[in-house]
Amino acid sequence: MLLVKQSYGIGILGNCCTHGVGVCHSFQQDQRFKVITGYEANPRRQAELSLAIGQELVTSYQRVIERKDVDIVVITCDPRDKAQMVEAAAAAGKHIFLNKPLCESLDSARQIERTVERYPIQFVYDIPMVRSVPVYARMQQELWDGKYGQILSYYHRFSMNFPLDFDLQSTWPERLDPVDKSGGGELTNMGCYPLDYVVSLFGLPRSVTAKWRKLWDVYYQADVEHFGQVILDYGSFFAVLEIGKQQLVGEHRHSNAITINFEHQILVIDVPAKQVSINNVATDFDQFAKGATATNSLDQLVLAIESDIQPKSNLQNAVRATETLMAVYTSIVEERTVELPLKSGKNPLIS
């Protein structure tokens, strides 16, 4: 039986990297939802989440989940805890809105998938920074529709860029957490976006070759990566991703640019720079983007709950992207090309 309500009650599990606060604000700005309660163990992140919700938090994850007026559980906790939170929320009959990254390992990703299949609930994977860009949402649909023809090559540069004096350790200390808690460095945190998108376009690659860098001092000291290069073999072409966080000299914006070389067309889209070229000829960006739309994660969840319209940002794709990420780490650790599907579900970074 589908649930249709005037207002859906929201409970928030965790505030890792302030993601709980960010998602909280999104729900508060939408009259279809009412943020009711939340929990976070970390004192600093607890205070931030409490302020965002406008009241004191409860004393455990379970107390959020067991509230009868909570219809949707938002999971924004540490990656290693997400599979457990999904299990508890689904068993209680709550719909799930899980903010990226999915989890810390392929085993956990598969556990999440089995859990969601077992219970009559809806699940949306909130991973907005590429999917929510209208021109990329349109391009995804056009690729599925076969508009452009054969692909010769694919390239995506995706990173958050900062000045040389940016204090990352104070702002996002979770980025420097041990890998058994976080799942990995920026190939996990930032990498989930372009990996999710490329897998949604082309499916699971045949093989993966990857490298990482630890040049940024705080990442080097924590022994986690801040940048990585990934080559995905799709048989007839390679997809190349450059992912991470960088310190840049001078004026800058974040990076989110895609180049696709088709048999009869070269398409270059740089969203932060508002630049697009077709066959190396500059095109007016606003005109190119006109009419492009993207269905955000909140709308996808409501459509799933009320009309059983399954989200594009779905769990099956998220599991495939997590498998690709684990192949990335395996390639780095073992210094070789890794074929997919993987035999092991473990995270190779976690001993």
C-alpha cells in the first residue's frame, strides 16, 4: 500500500562532514516534509545538527528510528555504520534517504541491497553533485536514447578546489579518518559522484586501472589520498576520471567538466566555467542548457513513495559503483589492472 501524506516526518541519523545539516536544510525548505528529530554521537557535529533541527537531539540512532511520526530516515552517518542503519530503519518500516557515499565496502553495499529488497520500503541514494546538474541529467537520458551514436572516449574531471591556506583538518576532520571508518580518502568521498554517473551511463566496466596521490600535507600525514586517476575499460573505449580535492594557486572554481568524443561529434561541457563546445566550436552555454532539468533526490523519493516510480538514483547503480570503487582501490594497492566483477567484497584498504 502506497503512503500519501500531507507532510512526511523526517529523522536524521548522523552528521558526518555536516552532511546531516545540509540535508536537514533541504528538507526544511520543502513543505512536504517536517524534520522531527536526529542523533549524532560526535559532540561537535551533534551541536551543529541540533542547531539545524532547532531542538535537542535524542540519545541514540534507535530512538530516531522507533519514533512513530518518523516516516523517512535520513542516513548521514559514518560510512562504516550505514549498512547497520539501513537494516534497523528498514526493519522498522521506514523509507530511507541515504546520502553519499553508500558505505565503506562492497560487502556492506550488498548487505544494504539485500536489506532493501527484503522490506516493503522505498530507498533513494542522495548523490546530487553530478546527477542534479540539469545538462548532465539531460545528457544521461540522451545517451540512453542513442542520440549521439558510438562513443570513442569519455573524460570527467571532478574535484573541489581550495586556496593553499585552506584548513581542511579543522573544517572536515572526517576526511582524515582511518579507512575502516571512512572507507577511504577522496576516491571514496569525491569519487562516488563521477563513478556513480559513469556507471549509470555505461554500466559496470570490464576492468579498472588506477593511481592515487597524497601530496596535500594533512592527507599525507593521515595516509589517505586526496586525488586519484581512474581508467575504466568499456571494451570499445576507455572512460578516464580525475577525482579529488586540490589546492590551487589563484582564482578558481570547483571542477565538474565532461568531454565525450563520439564518432561524429565532440562534446565538451564545463559546468562551473559555464562553457560548452561542440566539435571544438564554442557554443552559448545558457542556450545549450535551455530546457534541461533534473529530478532532485527529494522529488525522486516522494514519487517512489506515492506512485512507486523507482528513482534514477537507485541502489542497484550505487552497488555497481561501489564495486567499481573497490576495484579502483585494489588496482592501487596491488599495482595492476583489475577485472570485474570482483570475487571479494572486502575493501582492500581495510586490514
